[in-house]
Amino acid sequence: MAQADPEAGPSAWGRVSRGRVEASVALAAFAVLCVLVLSVGSQLVEPDDYAYRASIVAITQGHFLTLSTAQANRLAAGLPGPGGHPVAASPGGGPVAASPGGNKQGAGGPGGNAPVPAAPVAAVIIPQWVQLSDGRWISEKDPGYPFLAAPFQAAGIIRLAPLLYGALGCLGLFFGARRWLGRYGGPAAVVLFCSSGAALLFAWRDYMPTFTDASLIAAGTGALLWAVLADQATTRRRTWTGLAGFAALEAAVFVRYTDIVVLGCAVVAVVAAWKLRAVPAAVLSWWLGSVAVTIAGVALFDDLVYGGPLTSGYRPGEITFSPGAVLPNLRYMPAHLIQAMPMLVPGLAALAWIAARRIRLRRADDERAAPAHRDLAVGLALAASWFSVWGLYAAYTWTANPFGSTLQVARFYVPAIGAISLLGSWLVTRLPRRASLAAVTCAAVAVAMFGLGAWSFAVIRQSPFRGVHTRRPGVVQQAAQGRPPAALPAITPETSRAKSSHRSAPESSPRAAGPT
């Protein structure tokens, strides 16, 4: 897997000049992403946004894991919108719970009896929070993103949280693609990553973890790509770069537990590289040790918080995958994915071209076949990361129907945009024969992709919901308008005591689109 030094060139001055130009293009692409995102006012669109916001704010208030009923009520009372609107007080001064039909009623029920005052705490709504067996409350969402976003919330710059993690993703992609593809590879990968409608949409939704975990995966993938291919670098440098890459992937797993399939693909890839003598055994042991420690830590966290090493905040059976969902998803999802992530087209084309090129050169001499062999090895590793995510969610039952909108259903597939961007950058930089033509191609691709991305971002944002995709009609629409769903029950001492014997969510709690 030896590779020509991508910095090789006619002169030292030329190398520095070209490197500055490429870095400037990548920075410009990221700047365009930031401008497009920050030019639109932030909005909490789905119940998921409100659930994450409550968790993030709770951490800034010193509640790092779970909250008592009183603490949950105090937290939500200070939050606007769903998860913060107190239910109207009864004449006796206590809270009045919301009935399943949305009407106010006291403890005496809807039969006309006078409301019975409850304990003197505000009754509030926190969408998608659940009660654990010990009676304490926590968001059902995977726990990692609130810890990553809380410092930004405390500093009053929560809108910058996904963007700064996106910068890490761009950094990893730039150096990984530059090491693999050489000239123009870095900026091409960053342009494809930043320009998709999915990247713009979820970078805009500051309380959602989608763009952050996709950026962490992109950063980790790029760092590992550099560490594996940089056979001329020192062992120490490769070790630390690879550890940084695995740390990013491990953080992504804590943000979204299903990202463990990407981490698994990375482990298989580096073990294969070790078998091909591309990675020293000592380096590999450090990398795999990091993975083992992280997996053990997450299992310990889940055991302490949720009651089991393989347990999460979701109730059993709430998130389901089934082979029967594959064909419906293959029917309904492609239109959403092409609209949100158009770079999947050059990504697929690159993968096919890489495989065809390797087959065509299978009988060539080593000097001609080596680059094709290396490209195939890298392409297969990236494809495994991509298809592990998409293959998993192809079996997701929640999206296997025609009612979801692109905003609702595309986010499960967003973690793969880093791998897709790397594959697409191969097509952009490898096909043009001359350097000048490659530069023109990169510029044309950048303009076209950002144009498509801006259009997609506007369309998806302005028409977020095509159908009702919650357990009860009206919940998502009300959340999108900043109004609390009327039929959500409040968290009160009575409901807390009644449900303290098992983990449950408030009945009729709004359910949006699944694991994250």
C-alpha cells in the first residue's frame, strides 16, 4: 500500500502555494456552509429538538444524569415551547393535568368534580423523557450529544456547536483525502461534505445531534485514512493521529448508539491493513485498546443509568428493525436521499469506477496496478462504512411508509456523508487527466453542489412535514409552530408515584423519528 508523496511537486514554493490554495478553497466551502446556516433564524422543529434541549440545559444546571420529578418540573418550567409550558393551575393552586383529549381537568377527572390541588410544583411537559425504575427522569435519547453541546449552551453560543464539530469533520476529510488522492483531493471532499442539503439542514438545527455525529465520523474517518496511508510518517505520529480518529468515532457512538456499525467497520479496516503490513502491530494495539476502553465505558454508563449494559432510554420494542421493512424503504427513501444528499450519485459512480479500474488493470505490472489496488482497498473500506449505516436503516420500520418528509427520515442516513464525500472526491480528482482540468472540474462541482444544497435546504426547511409521523395526530405540527401539544400529560407527583415501579414515558408523549 505504498503511496507517492502527495506533496511531491516541481518546487518547494509550488508545493506551499498549491497547499495554500487548496486550504483556502476548503475554508471557503466551510464558510459558505456557516453563512447559509446562520443566515436563517434557528427553530426547534420536532419533539426531538425539545428533548435534547432539556438535557443540554439540565447539564448546564449541574444535572449530569437523571432528575427527580421536582427537578424535571423546575427545568421544564424555565424552557419555552414544548417541554416548558406549565399546565394551567387549578383553583386550589395546584397544577391541572392535561387529559388525553387535551381538556383541562383536575384530579377528580372529567366528570364534573372540582379539581383537587396537587403538590406545589409546576406541572410541565418534557417531550420524549422517560421515568426510570427508581422514579427519576431522563431523556430517552442517546446521551452523548448533551455533554458535547452543554459548554456551548453555557457560553450562549449553542448555534455554533454543530458548526465547530463540522469544522473538525472538514479538517479530517481534508487531510485524509489529500493523503489518499493528492492534488485537489482535500478541497473536493470538504466541498462535497459541506454542500449537501442534509449538512445545511442539520447544522441549522443546533439542538439536534445529527450533523455533529456525522462530523465526528467524518473527522475520524479522515484521520484514520491519513494514519493508515502515511507510511513515511513516524510511528508516534501515526499512532496519535489514529487514536484521535478512533476517539472521534467513539464519541460518535456515544452520540448515536447505532454508529457502532461504523466503528466496527473501522476496526475491521485497520486489522486488514495490519495484515497487509500497512500498520505496525504496536500502533494497532493502541487503537484497538482505545476501542475496548470506550465500549466498556459505554456499557458501564448504560448499566448505571438505565439498568443494563445493553439498555438505553428507549422502551423495549419502541425502535424496531425488520427485513420486511427493506423493500418499502427501497421504494420510498431514494427520493429523500437524493434530495438531501445529491453527492451520493458521484459517490456511487466512483465506487463502480474504482472496481472497474482494478479489474481492467489486474494483469498490469506492479507499478501500474499498485495505485488501483490501493484505491480499491480504500474504496471498499469507505463503502463498508457507508453501507453499514444505510443497510441498517434500510430495515428500520418507522420509515417504511410514504408519509414521512425528507426532514424527518433522511437524518438516519446522514452519518455516512463523510465516507460518501471521500468517494465522490475520487471521481472529481481522478477522472480529469490534466491538473488545470481538475481545478476547473472542482470549481464547477463546488458551484453546482452548493446550488443544489441551498435549494434543498430551503425546500426541506419550508415544508418540513408531509405527513403526520407521530403516535398521535397534531403533535409534530404543534411542536413545529412552537406550541405545546395539548394532549400531553404533565409530570406531577401523582404520575411520578404511579409509574415509579417501571420505566415508562408519559402516555401520549410525542414520538419523532427514532434512535436519535
